[in-house]
Amino acid sequence: MTIEELYRLSRRAAAVGCIVSLALAIAKVIGGLYGHSIALVSDSVHSFGDSVVSLVVFIALRLSEVPADKEHPYGHTRGEAVIGSNIALLLVASAIAVIWESLATLATPSPQPELYTLVIAVASIVLKEAVFRYNAAVADKTGSMSLKATAWEHRMDVLSSLAVLIGLVLVMLGGPAWHAADHWAAVFVGLCIGWTGGRLFWSGLQELLDRQAEPEVLETVRNEAKTVPGVQEIEKLLARKSGMEYLVDIHVEVNPLLSVREGHAIAHAVKDRIISRMPTVKDVLVHIEPGNVPASS
């Protein structure tokens, strides 16, 4: 599968997540306001956040495909991390607001929630679990860390909707004496939103700080490079993630008696081999190091 196809598949998954999350967010905020459930209204913030995150991922995937130019010789793949980090901070701020409002109104009696709020909560659990499984499957296939993170945001929404459902059931069964259950469910939702925002911010920050790529990616790059004729050993290997793609720096050892032309040819072969076998590798910088003189020489 080409990198273009991987991007297209990831964008489709992000679009599905955005549409479903937005629809649920609207249903939750309307149902919560008219159905007298502060937990459901709070959960709508989570769903709105998920829709925004999915939209950001979709835009970032589009941006990542914009060709490099004079001002951006490495391309535009970092846009995803920059935008995502800012959205993450907004989610954390939303979480604080949700928790504050839930605790501030804890002692205030509220009308009994309507029965249809249960239907909305159940629908959210079912739909968000389906979106989670779809996004996670596509993320595994494409290697998109942003899409994988987005998938887990949907799973967090499943947990928060489950908390809302439990809170609503307790209020409906226990009557006015149990009205606080709806507020504590909202607090749990706020904690979920805060956890989601914090994790997204940390992930984006690590990418912006050029954190070393995952061990399995490094191992695959190493193995592909060692299959190239003339490569004796891998002296150093660095790889940093940028969007869905990777930028690789690799130092390979070759016969020190080879000519510059021969060493250059091996370097090109290493680069071509890695890029052809790993569609998510955007570029490879190969440095030739002197290795051992073969015994036959």
C-alpha cells in the first residue's frame, strides 16, 4: 500500500470519527439540557472535543501531504503535532470548567432526568465503541499514531458515557435523594476529558522534541539496511516521527577500501531499500563509515 493510500485511509477514518462525535455531542447537549442531566451536558463537551480532535487529525493529514517548499524543506508534517497540542490544552481547560460546575452545583436539587437521556447514553456507548474499533484497526494498518490516539479518545468517551448511564440509572431509581449521582458522573467525565487532553498534549510535545521512534520501527529499518550488499554493520540509527511519517538518519559501515563512488552507490541503495519497503519513511540520510577490511582483500 502506497503512502498516498495510507493517508487516504486515515483521513476517511478521521472523518467518520468527526461526524459521529459531532452528532452525538449535539444530541447530548440538547438531551442533557431538556432532560435535566448535567452529566450528559458535560459528556457533550467530551464528544465535541473528540469531533474537534478528529477534525484536526483530518486537516493535519491533508497538511502533511503538502509538498516541501523553500521555506519548509522538510515538509509540513509537524502541523499535526502543533495543532493537536493546542487543542489538547483547550480540552484540559474544558475539563476544569466541567469539574468546577459539577461540584459547585452539587448541593443544588435538580429535576428528575427524562427517560430519553438513557437512550442517548446507550447510543453513545454503542456508536463510540464501533468508531473506536474502526479507527484502531485503520491505525494499526497505516501506522498513524495520531489516529491511534484519536481512537483511544473515542474509547475514553465510551467510559465517560458509561459513567453517565450509571449516574442516570441511580438518580432514576433512587429519586431526588440520589441527585448527586448525576453530578459525580459529570465529575468523572471531567476527569476523562482532562486525562485525554493531557495525554494528547504529552504525545504532541514528544513529537515536537524529536523523540526517538518506536523500537519496532528502528528494528525494521536496521534489518532492511543490513540486507543491502556491501553493508557490514549499522553504527548509528536515529529516527524521528513527523506526522504519519518518519525521518531517518543512519550510519552504515562499509569496506574502507571502496572508492567514493562505490560507497555513494551503497548509500543510495540503503536509502532506496528502506523507503521502498517502509512507506511511512519520508526520507533517509545515509552516512558512510569505514568498517573492516574483508580478509580476501
